[in-house]
Amino acid sequence: MTNRLHYGDNLDVLRASVKDESVDLVYLDPPFNSNAGYNILFAPPKELRTAADAGNAQIRAFEDSWHWNDSAEEAFDQVQRSGATRAFELLNAMRSFLGDNDMMAYLAMMAVRLIELHRVLKPAGSLYLHCDPTASHYLKLLLDGVFGKRNFRNEIIWCYRKWSIAQGQFARNHDVILFYSRDEGARTFHTLYADPSPGTLRRWGGKRQQAVFEDGVRKATSIEEDARSPLPDWWDISVLNPNSKERLGYPTQKPVALLERIIAASSNEGDLVLDPFCGCGTAIHAAQKLGRRWIGIDVTHLAISLIEKRLKDAFPGIAFAVEGTPKDLASALDLARRDKYQFQWWAVSLVDAQPFGGRRKGADGGIDGLIYFKPDGRKTEKAIVSVKGGDNVGVQMIRELHSTMEREKAPIGIFITKALPTSAMEREAAAVGRFEDGFGRTYARLQILTLAELFQGKKPDIPLIDPSLAFRRAGRERSGEQRVLI
């Protein structure tokens, strides 16, 4: 099976593309219903950074908020019709207790997805649900209803150190990971071991202790075995600090070490790992590194684009399929009609640009993406990308892009359009003039590209593009190596 990334609602993708009992391990890190908005930061190169960039370079990756509406009511009804009687009884009891509020909407949306995840798991498979203490108690009840309370294995506490301001309570420095098996019978699980404590190393030289009785007195002695003990259900793994080489800028990015531990414990090489909320792709990265097959699903083109780049940087030559993103002009036009922001993010990725702006009206100042380049091999310049997905385009849009280029001191502008440009637009673009790179080569300052041309392989004509300036690069990995994880 080809490793796959899917753009789309994970409920739809699971039902359409993932077979019954085909997955060995599910890891999911869904939004926690914290009512927060999470931004991904794309910082410009230092030489181009301004005081305004702290706000302008952030894009709303997702909003961690759920609301009781028709979609939540439909999810509730689908659980009722699913045949998962115990799960629905629990969900209905929660609704009586909580009422029709945001938390209840979150739980209804999660319940119908957990039922599908149970369906796709193999009998020997496992599920790890990553959450925080605000919702973990409700989610555990749902998991008991879907998987059965006898299939609960562990409540893993991932504890970490970070600066926290706690008033009137202890600092909250942990997440919860709920571990369930699909069935009570045989399941895939490899015991992981922790290194001995410093005291054990000092007293016993790292050897295992054994109890013996001499004259009725219990004593301890050492035997010729390493004194490692099975890993407990609390894990002290550092969060990614802002300067970590691993950090890519995604707001909820988890360390690869955390996912490696889960995947090593509950799967074998060649097994299939599924992450239905794959975000920036840490679970996918860890699965590839450990020689597993994988499926990742996310509802934003921004996440899919980030994961594509991350995998290609970390695993040069990697092969995988991307499903749900436009593959031809018709599907691109359909996306433009359905969601202009997802269309913009997708179109920006076609020209290897860094996304810019957000969903607030006027927030981008006429900029949808940025391409950084070094025309003379030394000084960094930027090209501004503007995307128009409407049916009607005109010369005023070209003038507005030119005005933005002047304001931002950008020597090149790229105008991506779904519709064919008019002759007046082409003349206006040509009138902006040409840019010289310092070596006698010149380039059109304002370039118009249609979607049809992009699908035919045409790219912006820009000298010495430096893709490393747009996104943080993932470190290169050596895949397929099963390491001892503690």
C-alpha cells in the first residue's frame, strides 16, 4: 500500500478510503476544545524582518473551538444510528448533564469519529488519544463506550517543564494520552524499558537487583543483568522549545520522541499507522522513520503542504500519494468555489511560496504569499504572491498588486488567477517594467500566471529562489531503523 496524505474531513475520508480492520495503530491529537485560536508563525529572513512582522507573519492554522449547531446535532444523530448502543447511551447522558454547549458539540464530533476509528482497527490494534485534562475525563467515558472498559490499557501522563503562571492552583504541565486496545485478545505490544536510576547505578553498578533470604532476613544482591525496568505510565519528555532544531513553527507540534515511543510500543515494522488529525505530521514522520506504513488526514491545505515539505526534507526520495488536493483545473475551480482561503493556501503552495495573511478581511494587505530569493547570491529579496479565485478579474487588481510591491519594496510580484487575464491586465503588468539581477539578466517585475499554466508546469520566473528561507527545514533522517526507546 502506498503511504497517503488526505486533505479533507477525517470522518468523510475514513468512511470512503479506509477499509474495515486494516489499521494496526491509531494515534490522534484532536483539538482540545480550549476555545483558543492557534497561529503558525512564518518568520521572514532576518535581513527583511520589521517590527510589524510579529503580527503579519502569523496565519490562523485552526480555531480550537466547537459550537452546538446543525453539524453537532447531525453528529449526535449519527452516533444514535450507528448501532454503538453503549457509546450513544453515554453521549446522551452527557448531553443531559452538559446541555447543548460547546463541550457537548466537541464530544458529539469526537464520538462519531471514534466509532469509525474502532471500525478500521485490526483486532490486535491499539488507539492512543492525546488530550488535555479539560476534556480527558469525558473522552475516557466515550472510549469506554466505544471500545469497552475492559480494553482500557493506560492513562499515560506526558509531563514536561515549561514556564507557567499559576494563580490559586498548581501549574498545569502535563497532557493525557489514553491507550486502548481494539479487543481483549492478542494485541501488539512491546515492553519498553527505562534506564536505572542514578542510585541504582552507584550502588549496584547498573545490574539488576534480586531478593535473597539469609537466616530468615531479606537481602538484596545483584545479578548479571541490566537493571532496566519496564517503562511506567508517566513520561518525562521535554516539549519543543522555541529554538529547537525540530520545531517547524506549527503551534501544537509534539516532539518526535513522544511519537516514536508510542509507535515502537504498539506496532511492528511494516504495520499501518493512522493519524486522522495529523497537523504538521509528527506521527507520520515518526512512522516513516521507524519503517511503518502510514495514512495522515487533515482538514487544511496548509497542514498538508507543511507535511509534504517536512517529509521530503527529512526523507529525500520518499514516495507517497496526496489525495483530495486539486489534481486538475476542474477540481481547483471546485475548491475555489467552496473555500477561498483553502484555495489561496493551495495555490500559494503551487509556486513554493510561504503563506501570508489569514482569514480576517483585509488582514493580508494584498499579500497571499511570499517567495524569497537572492538575485546576486547574497542579498535577500522577496516576491509578493497575490491569488484571485473569482470569475472576474480586471486591471485594477494589477494596479493594486503593483502598489503593494512598491509599499513592501518587493522587486517582483506574482498574480495567480483562476480566470484568464484581459489584454488590459497584460499591458498594465508589462508597464511595471523589468528587474535586473546584477548579472545582466532581466525578469518581468509583475508576472501573471493562470491556474491552467500552473497545471502545465509553468513557474514564476525568479532568480535564485531560496526555499529554505520560506519554511523551517526538517532535519534529514535515516528511516527504517528500530531504536531502543526509553
